Amino acid sequence: MQIFEFHFNPKIKEDRIFDSFIYEPENSYERKLGSLYMVGDLKNTLPQNLRFLDNLASAIKKKYYSLSYKSGSKALIEGSKSANDFLAEEVKKENISWLGNLSFAALSLDQFSLHFIKTGDIKILLLRGGKINDIGKGLELQEIEPYPLKVFFNIVSGGLMENDLILVLTKDIFDFFIEEKIIGKIARTKTIDRKTLKEILPQELFTKGKGADVSGICFLISLKKERINLKGIKEIVSRQKENIYLAGFKKYLKRIRDIKIYQRFKNIVGYFRKLSLKIHPLSFFKRQKDVKKVRSSKSLKTKGYFSYSSNIKELIKNPEFRKKLILIIVLLAILILGFIIFKKNKDYQETKIINSVLKEAEEKLSFAQNLINADNQDEAISVLKAALLEITPYIKGKSKPEIASLKNDIETQLYDLNNFTEIENPKPIADLDANELGFNPSSILSLGSNFYLFSHNSSLVLKLNSKGERVDLTNLENNLEMGSASSSIYFFSRPNNLIFLKNGVWQKETLLKEKPDYMLFASYNFNLYFIDINGEIIKYSYNGLNWNQPQIWLKNQISDKKEPKSLSIDESIWVLNSDNSIYRYFKGDYQESFIFDVFPNIQEIAKIKTKPGLSYLYLLEPETKRIIVADKNKRIIKQFQSDKFYNLKDFDISDDGKIIWVLSDNKIYQIEL
């Protein structure tokens, strides 16, 4: 793989900056994620933003190469979130000059897998077999989402082939390349190197005529398989696997060199090379072919054959040759013996390590059982997790069956201690037809014995009874953004509309705030609570007729503020953050934060819910198809998982917390706690 960077006329405009960034893996962990490349262009730049692109690239790179990610696509998704956080912080600082002026692309490349994100006018092209494909075209239709601020929110992934070219161009350079038909020249070029590119992009092209007024970046990635230095790899492997037997064997080889056998061996090899030129089988067959042409001279064919045969017999009878042959055989025997000893020692060492790990894990399992008997489940879970972590690397390959069996025993104990229940056939109560309804439900709210389903891009609300039977389908005429259920059903519609049920009739009211930038919404006892883009909790209290002026509910801001993604309220306010941590607030004050320690490990929690009077928190994790129920002391009460929970969208709970309704794709399932 080759990288080519061209920055054309960077100083033409003082209020414009552009740059490219190359980050290659620095260790074995980072190599799993591949390389990271970025290209940025910022117009109408203020002095305070001279390092804007550097800071944005640094934010993405820092998150991308975190050791917790297993793939380049996942790492880039997290990197895009970090970029959005960085840009949101700039907005909070009232630095908004970059809005509408920023073009930026980040590409992740792992061997022949490409993932990228982009915003603005940057072009990302795939050149393959002389053809030009605009693979970033789909991202150009995206618009920045202000609530919450999202500049990067889609990722494109695909597979590449050898000899593919990835071309990243800023807008002015792209337009100029199109006019001069340069992209086609690059696409049709069979060999891409710096010399060829200098011929296609001569310096005069950008110093005279129209090119002198054009500035920007051409960033080119050429996909070529790199040659591997096998010698270096062998040296590294030999150093890593060297042991006492191999060291002794090396000493023996040194002694062989000292008594000049090694030199004799080299002479013998050279002798055989010369000999092979004389009696090479191909020479023999060529000779036979020539002889066959002379049919009348049978003696010539016979003589030609036995001339080689006699040479070999004479060579074997030669005492000097026989000595050299014996030395070769002895040396080969020593090499084979050394390899056998090394292999047996390696197998012995591996077996010894596995047995040691197996013994330690069995002891931990026994100790955990004693902790369980002593009603110390939390400590038992920690011990079992440590045991599982130790034996997991030895499961792959030709591992002992005892390890697989022990792993199964440990996981069984962990599943039991974490109250894990797999539901093969959850109870369905409704199967919705999106075409018939006119919208695709993405959220579910329960109030009393009824359900209300809506979508974030529709004005329709579907009402079902507890049996899943359709009661009503209402058009509220405003696209619904967020919803909540407590004393009534409430919907928030931008810019600042509140739609709610009052005496069985839908009513609409305008909330008092000029530019509400609300991200999350929940209600409690006729009060409305929002979290805005700055992380502030805003409260609207009800006076019996309408909602009062908004008030900042939090008395003090916490320093370690994170990106919130779900909100629920009982007597406390519970906020789920993007890193799966949960904050609890009470009476306007921050109380605590925590992360649930559960097996199987949490990947990404999507929503948190609770209700007044309940002792439990309910968590939705679509990636593992499960619902987690935990008490407010962080103990896991129950986990429900089912393969039928496909495309989990939302869930809700009954007032007594004993029933959970799950919206999975277009079906509603009921789970009883």
C-alpha cells in the first residue's frame, strides 16, 4: 500500500486552512484496527480556529485507537461520536464559525476493508479498472442534526481489491481535476508511483493559468500487497521460541563449524551444484530425444544412456565422495534430531502451562462455590470471571477437552448467579403491519391498560389495548420527536410543541422557550423534564392550566459530564450515558454514578426505564437481545434474552413492574417478571 499527499497552493487564501493526517498502528493492538487517514478543509477561518483541524483529527484518533474496540468499523463509529462531542463543545464555547465551512473525511483501512465518514464537500472516489466510482456520494445528502449536535452520523463500509485506488479530493481540486480530465488519467494509469503522478500533476499545472488560483488537497491511497520480510519474521520467531535445548543445539552447530565440517558441507553443496549441471534429468531427457532422431544408430542411444550411469557408479565408488556423503547424512540426522527435541520440548512446555492454568481455574471454581455457599455472590462472580479470563486464550486450537468442559462449568455458574433466562418462545401480543398503519412504530408507551406506539418521523399514534387489539389510530399533524407516560401521555414536537391527552382528548400547547435544544424527555407527576444540548436538566411545572416558565433543575453542574442518551424518573432522575454509565440525581443534586457489572458483559445499553414506587431499573440492550432488570443497589435481579428479539426498538413496563412489553421489529412481546 502506498500513500500520496499533494497540497496545492496552501497560502492563496489567508482565511482558509486544509490539511491531511496519517496515523499508522504503533503496536499489535492497534494493528487489529488498521490505519487511519483524515483530510480536512476549513473556509472563512477565524484566528482562534487555526488548529481546529488538528484538534478534530486528534479527537478522532484518540478514540479510534482505544484498546476496547475489536474492529476498524466499530472504532470509527466511536471516533465519529468523539468528533461530534468535540464539535458540540465548540458550539458551547460559542465557536460556530466552522458551521457550513467545514469539510472533513476520516478513513479506516484494514488490509482490504475500508470504512469512512465524511461531512461537507470532500469527494471520496474509488478507481478500479479504469472506472471511477463516487463512493461517498450517499453521505453528501446528510444535514447536520442540531438536537443533539451530530455532524458525523453515518459510516460507509466496503471491501477493496488489489490495485484499487482511493482518491480523496477537496472541492476546488475535484472541480479542477474534472475540468482538466485528470481523474480519468489517474484511473487509466497502470502503475501508480511518485514519478507517474508528477507527470500527471506537473508543478506548472498549479502555478500557471487557472491552476494558479486553485488550492486544496489530493490524497491518494494505492492498494498494493506488501512483500513480507520472511527472514526478519523467522529471526523474531526463533528468538521468541529459543529454549535450553535449542541453545544447546546451537552450541553443537558451532562446534561443527569449529572442526571445519561446516566448511566441508558448503564445499559438498557446491560440488553437487556443479554435478547437477552435468547429470540434470532434463539434460538426460533432452539427450534421449536427440538420440531417438537417429534410428539407425542404436548403439549411440545405448551408449548415451550408460555414459551417465557409469559416471554415477564411478562417483559412488570414489572414497572422497563417500566421506562427504556420510557427513551430509550425519548432519541431516542431527538437524532432524534437533527439530524433534525442540518440538517435543515445545509441546511439553505448552502442556505444562495448560495444566497449570487448568489447575488454577479449577481452584477458583471451587473457591467460588464456597463463596456462593457463604452467600457472598458478588465475590463469587468476580472469582469466576477471573477464572474464565485465564482459560479463554487456551480454548482455541487443539486444547484439552477438560478446558472446554471447565469453561462450560464456569459459564453455567455465571449465568445462574446473574439470573440469566433464555426465552425460546416469548409471548406475542401484537403483530403490526407498517404498510397498513402508514408508519413504522419505533417507540412504545404504556398507560393503564393501553399502549401508545409512535415513530420519530411521523405524526401518527396507534393505540392498542392490553390484548394487542387496535383501539385507535390518530394523526396529531405534527411529527413527533419524543414521548413520555406518567399521569398522561405526552409528546414533544419541534420546535417547542407539547401534545398531550387531557380528559381523553389530544391537546396542544406551546412551551415557553425561544430556541429549545432538547435531546431527552421524561415526565413525572404533571411535571416535564428535558435534557438540553448542554447537558442541563430543564423542568416545566404544571399550574393546573398550563406549564410555567422553564427552570434549570440542577443546582450544581458536575465536572465529569458525559453524553446522555436515555432518561427516566421516579423520585430520582436516572440518566443513561453513552459509555453505559448511569447518573442519579435527587432534588436538584448529583448523587452518584455507576456501571452495572453483569455477565455476559454489557456491550451497549440503549434505554433505561423505571416508574414511581418501583425498586428496579430496567435496561434494554439490543445488541445482545436482552432486557436487564436490576435493583437500585446494583444487584442483577433478572436477565431476559431471546433470539426472537430481533431489531429491538423499545420497551415499557407495567405500573407494578411485573410485566415488560418489548417492541421487537414490528411485534410486541410480553414478559412476566
